Amino acid sequence: MPRRAGRVAALLLAAVLLGAVLLAAALAATGLLTGLSTQARPADVAIVLGNTVLPNGQPSPRLAARLDRAYDCYAAEQCHTLFVSGGIDPAGADEAAVMRGYLLARGVPSDRIVTDSAGDNSWATARHAGAYMREHGYTRALVVTQYFHVPRTMLALRRHGVADVSGGYPRFFEWRDIYSLFRELPAVAWYALRPL
């Protein structure tokens, strides 16, 4: 009898683990589809989230792709202001300043770029962007980040009082996106419940 109970427990545990993996895969697919299917709408502010700055002071290819997507929005007159937000990396590189420099080099006027060097994470960026938008009477935002990150960032902005949010993402894909999709699952849940 104890052997049978052990087998039943092992099968039950295997079924629970399989169910958890399938649920995670389904949620990841939902996040993938949500991020990929979001439609960028005209906005007062395009909010560009930071990412890696290379040792030579240039944006990483991922970050450059985000900035190019934001530039396209600006050039098409679909967004008035570009809000670039990032932190200071351990080497001292200011992501937001690098982003600003990149956009200035592309021809965006300096008065159309707002720099947030305290955007250490998506939640902080949403808090700062929401405050900036309220201060200036702006109501429509476009999030510019990777496709898998769009749903969480849109949620963060809504939680910080920006009701009209759409998302845009660059056509830039890496193998690490697979990991990132699964990382977003608990992060979205946390952002939904996190106290303001």
C-alpha cells in the first residue's frame, strides 16, 4: 500500500507541474499576442523605456531599435513629445541622456525630448511619465518598448493615472525574448497588485 500511495503522489505532483507549465505557456502566449497585436495610436507623449548602453556610450541595438521606433512616431507627427526614461548603469552611463543624444542626432528638436534619468525600472518610468503628463495636461501616451514588455508597461501607466495608452514596439527580436516572455508573467501580476 505505501508503494501505491507513493506512485499516486508522484503522479499527482507530475500532473500539477505539467498543469503549471501549460498555464505558464498559455499566459506567455497571451502576453506575446497582446504585445504583438497592440496598435499604436497618435499620442501626446511617446514614452521610451531605457535599456543597455554600450561601453562606447552608444545605445545597444535593442535600445537603438526602440529609439528608431519613437523617432518614426515623431517624424510621422503621431506624437508630440518623446519622454525618454532610464537609469544610471553601474559604469555611470545615463541611459536617458544617451537616448536624448541619439534622438537629437536623428534631428528631433531638444524641446520635444523630455529626459527622465530616474527611470530605474518600468514602474518608476510610469510614475514619472504619469506625473509629467498631468503637469502638462497631456492625456494620450504611446509606450515604446519590446513587444513582450508592452502589456506590463501599459498597465503601469494606467495604474499611474494615464487612461489612454497604446503600445508600439520595434521589429527587433532576440533569443532572450523567450526568457523575457516568461519573466513578464509574475511581473504583470505584481504590477496589477502593487500598491501605488
